[in-house]
Amino acid sequence: MSAAFSTAKFATQPFPLNTTSPRSHDKPLFDPLKIPTCSSPFLGSTGKLRLSSSSKLNLHRRSGAVVAVSDVVKEKKSKSTPNLLITKEEGLVLYEDMVLGRAFEDMCAQMYYRGKMFGFVHLYNGQEAVSTGFIKLLKKEDSVVSTYRDHVHALSKGVPAREVMSELFGKTTGCCRGQGGSMHMFSSEHNLLGGFAFIGEGIPVATGAAFSSKYRREVLKQADCDHVTLAFFGDGTCNNGQFFECLNMAALWKLPIIFVVENNLWAIGMSHLRATSDPQIYKKGPAFGMPGIHVDGMDVLKVREVAKEAIGRARRGEGPTLVECETYRFRGHSLADPDELRDPAEKAHYAARDPITALKKYMIENSLASEAELKAIDKKIDEVVEDAVEFADESPLPQRSQLLENVFADPKGFGIGPDGRYRCEDPKFTEGTAHV
């Protein structure tokens, strides 16, 4: 199986390229009304949207051709080939990370309904293949920028379960000392540059991090700085301005970044098909001069193959990649969402394609692991999550004096008085205002 989509390998894809003639202003690149369709569904139960393998799409660019590739991951080895996609060690790492993400989020639901967590809590159940498939290929120095659905991204990047759970509990032992909460996980130690509550606001941060890597390598001559950045965001974000602006900047400067669209088909309660003029997000990549890839986000092995190529391109200085992972969340938008808008048949369809179950089946059928080995991992993860809850529950709450820490850049600014004490500790600080 290959996820090759670098320019040099496009010839193997079903989209012929024409790099010899300039772009014609008299003819459109393609007529969207004449695109052949096929019976294979795209985006859940909606058919007749995916380009067929016989489609011809010519995209021209001065410096070479870039195409959008759907179904980029195909089986290219004969059935008799004994080579597997992963080793036993790699498979166990993937399985453990995905099980950790699922078990952690299930526990979060329990703790939320018991009153241990507050505010909005968005769970990642069902999307584990995307986080694991990408992040477990990174180095510690590489950066990850997440969304409000960020717990599992933090875990995959190496932030301890204790720290993530404590942050959710609002305790000082959390990765943000209890000041970030569910939607704002951050860890400088693990180069997790934050979860972001507002959609799209993390993409410019990720683009800046990628620019920093390129600047350090090319201007400061730090030859060993081949760090890459992953920017995670959802399908709803792809209709916002930051998405287009940052794709343009990243392509223009060939930044080492991968834009990972976690297309779970729903933006809260808005169907992706109702909100987007062209639901095939990956096709937006070539418009800015970068490869656009669609991959089955419910299959960690397919995601991993695409991620390998995209991360490799970024490290080699070949620029950004847009990857659309078609996935699905098994719970409502947040724990406050009764999840009554989605079709039960649609939910059942994706539940039957559980990425953890699929990986487990693959490993057992290919003798990469036994039932006993995988059950041992399940038991280990249950203990890790239970320990995280106990640790978070017993940890102290932040002191009132912590309220204004890490808020003001000037340590002698508004938050701290001339005597060095926090103004909020002064009994007169709230005079004339309502006490909360």
C-alpha cells in the first residue's frame, strides 16, 4: 500500500497531467457539471460526489503540477506479498494509543455527569485513527495545534493522562495548572501549542510555528531543524477565512506544515453537505499549489501511510499538504448535545467501522498480536485512566492569586501592584463592582 502523492509520483495517479501548455483563459480547468460520477459514497450516505477513477483533471502551475487525489491509498501489492503495513511493535503502539484515547474520553463523560468537569466538553470517540495515525509519526520537537476537541491530541503527543485529566478537573497539577480546561490543552514540553475554542484560530498559530521552523533552518542556519507542524481542524472550519489565508501563505513560502481536516461530516448540528458548495475539501489544496489528499479516517493504517508521505514532504522542504480525513464522531458535538439531528442509520453505519475494532482485527488476522496481548493492553489502559482520575480528584485547586498569572506580559502591569502583590488580593480591588 502506498500513499505516494509527491509531484514526482503523480504519474501513477488516475488524473493525467498536462505540464507543457500554459493555462488557458478560454477554457475552464474542468467543467464541474460534467464530472463523471460513480456509485461509491462520499461523506456518509451521499453518493455521486466522488470523482471516478476515469476522471480527467488537468491542473497547471508554472513550477509544476499539483493535483487533488481521492482514494490515494490503494493496495498496490499482490495478495501473495507477505509484507505487512506495520510491524508488531508499531501495531501495539498504535493500538495502545487509540485505546487510551477512547477509554480516556469515556471516563471524561462519566466525570462530567458526576460534576467533576465544567463548561463544554467535546469528546473524540470514533476519530482516534486520525490522531494516532498522524501524531505517533512525529518527533518530540514537532508541533501540534489542535481544536476544542483536543484531549486525545494531547495524549497522542505524549502529555501524561494525569495532567490532561487534572486540567479537565481544573486542578493545579493540570498541564495548564487548571487555567485552560477542556478546550485549551497546552504543553510547551511536548510542543502541543494549544487547543483553541474558536474554530480556525489555531491554523494561523500552526502556520507561524511552521514558519519558525523554516526560518531557523534557512536563515539561522540550524541545519538539524527539520521540525514539522500538524494543524488539526474540522470540516466546518474550511469555510472560514483563516483556512484559505494560511493555505496561501504556507504554499507561497513552502512551509513544513500539514493541514489535517478531521471531516466528521457535521459542524455541530449542520451537515457538511448543506454548508459547503463543494464538499470535497481536499480539492482546495491544488488551488493553492499543494497536494490535496482524501483518506479513510476510520482506518489508522491508511491514515498512517498518507501521514508518512505528507510529513516526509514537509521535512524535505517540499512544502505543505492538505489531508482530508473522512471520519465520524460517535457522540454528540459536546456532552451537552443530545445528538438528535443525525440519522440513526448514519450513526450505525460508522459505528460498524470502529477504527479500534478494525485495527484489532487486522493485527489478529495477520498474527501481529494475540487476543491475550491486546486484552493486556486494555487492562493497562483502564488502570492508567483510573489512576488519572484519582490523581486529579486528589490534586489541589488553584489559589486565588493564580487568577492573573500568565495573563499580562508585563509582570508590573495591571495585574501586580507596586508592592509586588496581585491587585486582586487587595480587598478594595472589587469595590464598585459586583462580587461573583
